[in-house]
Amino acid sequence: MSSDFLTRITESLVDGDPAATVAHTRAALAAGVEPMAIIDQGLVPGMRMVGEKFSSGEYFLPNLIVSASGMKQAMQALEPELRKRQQKLASAGTVVIGTVKGDIHEIGKTLVATMLAAHGFDVHDLGVDVPTERFVAAVRDTGATLVGLSALLTTTMSVQKKVIDALEEAGLRGRVQVMVGGAPVSRAWADEIGADGYAEDAVGAVETAIRLAGAAR
Ligand code: B1M
């Protein structure tokens, strides 16, 4: 029964029908399907399939844009429910997060930001295409103990290292933990650039953030 809802959500996302994606998302919620199941088993697989179709040449940029809009609108519909399930954790802290300069992919970053907020973190989401200096200024201004850097392009992964270097130059590296993520990012890359943490997905990002927040104390 819940798998029917999830299949419809995935299919509408792949078909590029945002109104249907939102309608199926709302119907699934009303039927008692957990928001995280909707994300993990409905929306994310749909976006993955869209990416595969783009890679194989079956889909073009407009397809990506429409599907991304469907995912974004569905996430907005889910956000109040995610917040209701919010767990205030003793280890929650202040996080600055954004997608690095040159990169406008926002869905994964926003998903991670939403999940962190839902777990009691005070999240400052700087958006996408964020200049390195803005990360530095935001860490300084908010007193954040964790900064999250998302990169979806192989060409923008190196900007994660630039932000780490800039934090070092600003004398802030000692007081802030850095978590990196995004489809092309790996644990090996995180180690190579001196990041403190890496997560493959939003659930892992919450676990990593909680661990790093504990370490920052
Ligand atoms: Co783009 N794009 N895109 N795109 N796009 C990819 C990333 C690509 C893999 C598609 C492909 O070729 N198969 C490819 C990158 C290739 C590469 O570099 N190796 C690509 C390309 C090439 C491009 C353009 C260059 C295309 C062009 O113009 N010719 C262009 C670049 C623009 C730019 O940024 N400068 C571009 C543009 C776009 C759109 C604007 C059309 C759109 C984004 C719309 C938006 O975000 N508002 C888009 C989309 C939708 C995609 C795909 C299809 C889907 C991305 C997505 O939202 N996934 C993507 C294909 C793919 O990834 N398979 C693709 C769903 C999301 C939930 O997953 O973002 O991976 P993801 O986030 C995950 C994890 O990665 C992780 O947790 C998230 C949740 O599980 N995570 C973190 C992410 N950030 C994290 C941070 C953390 C921890 C975990 O800690 C801080």
C-alpha cells in the first residue's frame, strides 16, 4: 500500500509532473507514510533515475529543471511534518551550510539542512553558489562550530578545499569542524582535503554532524 504511493511519487518525478509529485506526496502523508520513507524511497530514487537518463542522453537540461522543481515542492510539503518529528538533541549546535561557489545544485544541500534543523541544529543555510568569503564571514558572525560544504560537480569539489584553506587563513579552523558531501565526494576526498567529516546522504550527515558537534565541545 505505502509502496504504491512511493512508486507514484518516483514515477511523477521522472515524468516531470511537479503537481502530481506534490499531490502524491500529500496523499502519502495523509495515509500515514513517514516523511523519511517518502524522501528515501520515493523522491531520491526518482532524482537518481532522472540523473541516469540525463547521463545516457535520453533527458536534457529542461527535464532536470522540471524534476528538480517537483522534488523541491515536495520537500516544502514535507517540511512541516519533518519539523513535527524534531528531536531536540543535547549535542545540537550551530551549523553554516551551503553549496560551494560555481555550483547551483541545491536539492541535496537543502535536504541535509532540513534534516539537521529537524534534529535540533541551528542551521544557517547560505544557499547555492556561495562565495568562499561568505562561508568564512558566516562562521565568524554566527559562532558556528560546524560548516557543511556541498558540491555536486567534479569541477567544484576543489572549492571545498579552498573554503577549508580560507578558514585556516582567517584563524577560524581551530574552532570549526568541516563536513563535506555531494554526489562526487568520497571519504578519501574528504581525508585528502583535511575535512573533519564526510557523509554520503542526509541521514549520514545528521549522524556525522552529531558526532562532530560532540567533538567540538
Ligand atoms: Co546537474 N549535474 N548540472 N543539474 N544534476 C549532476 C550533478 C550530474 C551528475 C548529472 C549527470 O551528468 N549525470 C552532472 C555532474 C557531472 C560531474 O561533474 N561529474 C551534472 C551537470 C553536468 C550539470 C551541468 C554542468 C549541466 C549543464 O549545464 N550542461 C549544470 C551545472 C550548473 C552549475 O551548478 N554550475 C547542471 C545543472 C543542473 C540543474 C540546475 C538543471 C539541476 C539542479 C536544480 C536544483 O538543484 N535546483 C540539476 C540536477 C537536478 C542534477 C541531478 C540530475 C540531480 C541532483 C539532485 O538533486 N539529486 C544530478 C545527477 C545525480 O546526482 N545523479 C546532476 C538528488 C539529491 C537528493 O541528491 O544532490 O546527490 P544529491 O544529495 C545527496 C548526497 O549527495 C548528500 O546527501 C544528499 C541527500 O541524500 N549530500 C551531502 C549532498 N550535499 C551534502 C552535504 C553534506 C553531506 C551530504 O555535508 C555538508
